[in-house]
Amino acid sequence: MKAALLQICSSDNPPQNLAMMQGMLREAAGNGAGFALLPEVCNCVSTSRRHQNEVLALEEDDQTLKGLRAEAQALGIWLLIGSLGVKTRDADGRFANRSFVIAPDGSIKARYDKLHMFDVQVSETETFRESDGYRPGDHAQICQTPFGALGLSVCYDLRFAYLYRALAKAGAQILTVPAAFSPVTGAAHWEPLLRARAIETGCYVLAPAQTGAHDLSRGKPRRTYGHAMAVAPWGEVLLDMGDQVGIGYVDLSLDEVRRARARVPALDHDRAFRGP
């Protein structure tokens, strides 16, 4: 399977972002990709809760989701919508950070709500409180496809190795990590964490990313790290897209998953222990 990782710089204007992604997906399919992957919050990057409340929608009403499902069907491709910010009916009004797998017939094959919320102070001037606006999910998700079993995650999930081990032990062969990583933490931790998750599980790791300075009509400025990456099951970096908007391609073969796991069968070597 030829996979296309899209590195984009979403604004806080969902219709504008949809048109941009549709054009890139057509290019990817035209270049032979049967599986395309979009990054986190690809419908709207925003630091303003007021603006999000105005432009985001419930899943059933979300025009970005409808447009991307139609595009996947028209192109006949599998599509990972890395995540969309969508409204929920929660009493506290928080959104969900929701990933979708779309089949070539346009149907939704899997949904996953980001488990771990990015509540950190990464520098003296950069603080994030994702849980103020988004509520966390409560279950992990695998999606079966003809080219392999996808284990779904989103961005900050990357720091929690137990999630990926659980996905791999449940059958995942390809781990997806769509992201909008901070430039500070990205420069320090992005590549080593992605490589570690691949090495620990013997899975491919595919991580489409947001990049650059985002065009926001309200709220504080926002920059993201980029460096969309694909990592092989043995830990080799197959693709690093730097900080430029574009499309990167990688060929996936489950034989590589089998070979890596045969060489170091760590998934079969768990032991129960007491303590600490």
C-alpha cells in the first residue's frame, strides 16, 4: 500500500481548510496513494474558545467531515482524518478531539476520541490547557483495513507507551499519530518518541502533522512543529517532511512488521510483577 502523509497549516476557517485538503487529496490519489493521512484538528486550528463555538459543529452536522467523506469516496481511497474538533452534547460544553477512518465508499469505519489532554506549560510564554475546551475519550480503537490493522491515537497520546503496547497486543500493525505538536516539545521529543513507539511494538508509525504559523482571526498566535514522519517497524525513519507544507509518500508492507517482531518478539515477553 502506498500511503500519503499530508503536512498542512490549517487556519481557523473550516471551509477554507476543507478546500485546501481536497486539493491535496486529489494530488495524492493521482500519485497512486491508496491511503491518505491528515493531521490533528485539520478542520480548525484556533486558540479562541469563542471562535470554536461559532464554527465547530456536532459530528452529524460537520461540513468538513461530510466533504472529506465525499472526497474519499470520489477518489476511492482510505482516509485517516487525523482529528476534527467537534461539538458534543456534554453538559459542560466541551468539544471532542475526534479521529476518523474513512473507507473508499465514504463510510466511517472507526472513530477515536483523543485520550490524553495536553495540559502543560512548555515554556515561560507557552501554556496549553486542552482539557479546558476538550473532553478526553475513554477507549482505545483499532480499525481493520485490507492493508493492515490501524491503531489510532492523536498527538499527546504519543507520550503514553502503554496505549501503543495495548494496541499492538490487540493486533495493530500500523500506528497513526496525527499531530499539531508544539515547536518546543517537537524539537526535543517528536522523533525519539515516534521511533520508540515503532521499536517497542514492531509497528509502522505514521504521523501526519500541522506545521508553521497558523492564520488565526482571533485569539493568541499559534505555531506547530511539522516534521510529519513515517517510521518503519525496526525503527528506521522512512520519511521526515521538515517544516514545509506538502505531501510525503511511503510504501507499507506487513512483511516488515513480521520481520521486526520475529527478530525481537518483545510483545510476547510481558511478565507480571509486584510493586514498586
